[in-house]
Amino acid sequence: MKALSRKDRKFTWKNIKEQKYLIAMSIPFVIWVIIFRYVPLTGWLMAFQDFKFKTGKGWFATLLDQQWVGLKHFITLFKEPQFYQAMENTLGMSILGIIFGFIFSISFALLINELKTLKFKRVVQTISYLPHFVSWVVVAGLVNSMLAPAGAVNELLMALNIIKEPIHFMTKPNMFWGVVIGSDLWKETGWNAIIYLAAITGIDPEMYEAAKVDGANRFKQMIHITLPGIRSTVIVLLIMSIGNLINIGFEKQMLLGNNVVQQKALVLDKYALDYGIGMFRYSYGTAIGIFKSVVGIILVFGANFIAKKTGEGGIV
């Protein structure tokens, strides 16, 4: 590596002195990231051990005083049939969630942007993102009540003569993915649309004026100006979403699931909780976590590489 010249060092030191207050303000956050994000990574050593708690020793001493077993837990992981069921459910719900999430969020942002009455537009936007702040515990209760045999959804469908008998939505395994994805869309669509609305405001208004002169109606302006104008934002968010493809959590599945739909509700995070920590197999649970992290990193860089190769830009 080429050493910095005296002029470059002087320039760098000058920048540091000019931005010393910003640097000082960032130090607590850097320390927070190191303590809560990087220090816990030492726990990854557990995946290569038969970890057992030992009294009378500190955490690091206990961590190092274990039997090393190499890739034993990773080999066990790939032999477990429940792991593949969890992968199928995780990928299925994640992919469908990303597809419908982007479609609904972008469509909602475009529709809100077309509202001309500013006051009504603000009211609609505020109401739409309020569900984001509602706990999943409350949402699960609402969904269970709405989809119950005597709930509002069944009552409405029967009143419209669409069905003759109530549908037991929450006890049909084939409907569970739809229930989870639909609940997530209701909760997050308004919140996710905010960033698209912010991107839309950055589009030059003169482009719309020029389109009007050329005879483009509002729909054509939306298709040929608004959507291309937010394409870079969509690409970045898509890459980040793909990176979290297998990190969907387990709150929704645990709260909305039951014994009847348990097979369709098992995702990787819940699998790690039930078959790892829940059974005191801490090393096995850590191996699942490492697998998720490695796959997530590969997906992020893979999606970013493809985006850059296709000329759509990327995040790095």
C-alpha cells in the first residue's frame, strides 16, 4: 500500500480537526456497535463445541474450556428433516412477502402521490402507517378474532353469499402462509410506502410539466416518470430485503400458529429456538444462527453483484 504523502497527511489532519465535534458525537455509537454487535460474535465459537455451562468461571473462561467438535453440529443440521421443512417455510413466506410487499407498498405510494387534496393525503398517510406501531401480540389477537368462524370475515362472506358455511382459516395449514403474509401487509404497507413517497418528492416537477405538454395523462406520467424516478430506491431496498430473506423472525408464526398448522409455521428462527435453546442444545442453535448469517451475506453480495451487472446500480 502506498504511503500517504506529507500533503495528504496534512489535509487529512485538517479534516479531522474541522470535524472533531462530529467525530466526538459518533464515538458513543461506535462503542455501542462494538459492544453489542461485534463482541457477541465470540459466541460463534459455541457452534464448534459441545457447549456446557460451568459454574465458578467467567464467560470467556467457560467458552474456551469446552470440548471442540469441529463441524459436528453443522453436519447434524443438514441431516435433520425438520431443518428442510423450516427452510421451505422460511423461503416460501419470505419470497412471497417480498413480492407482495413491494407491489403493495409501491402501488400505495403511487396512489397517495396522486391525491391532490393535501389535507386528505396527510390523513390517509398517517392512518396507513399507524398499524406499524401496533404490537404483533395485538395484531395476532385481531387477526384471530376477524378470521374466527363467527368473525367479521366469515360473516361478510356469508352475507354476500360467497360461502355457505364458515371457513376455519386458522386451522387450515394451506392457508397459514396467506394469513401471515396478509397480516404483515396490513401492518407494514403504509410504513414501507414512506420511503417511496420520499423518493417521489425528489423527482423534478418539470418532467411532469413536459409530459403534460406532450399529452401524457396521469397514468402515463406515473408509468414513464414516477416509476423510473424511484427505480434506484427500489433496487437498494430489494437488495437489502433479499439479504434478510431467511431472517424473518418468529413472532408472527408463533403468535398466529397453533398445533394444527405447526408444520407450516416452523421457520428457521423458531426452529433454532425450539430445537436449539429450547432443548438446551446451545451449540446446535448457534450453528443455525451462523448458517443464517452466512447465507444472508451471500445473498446480499449476490443480489448487489447482479444489480450492478445489469446496470441498475447497487449498494456497494
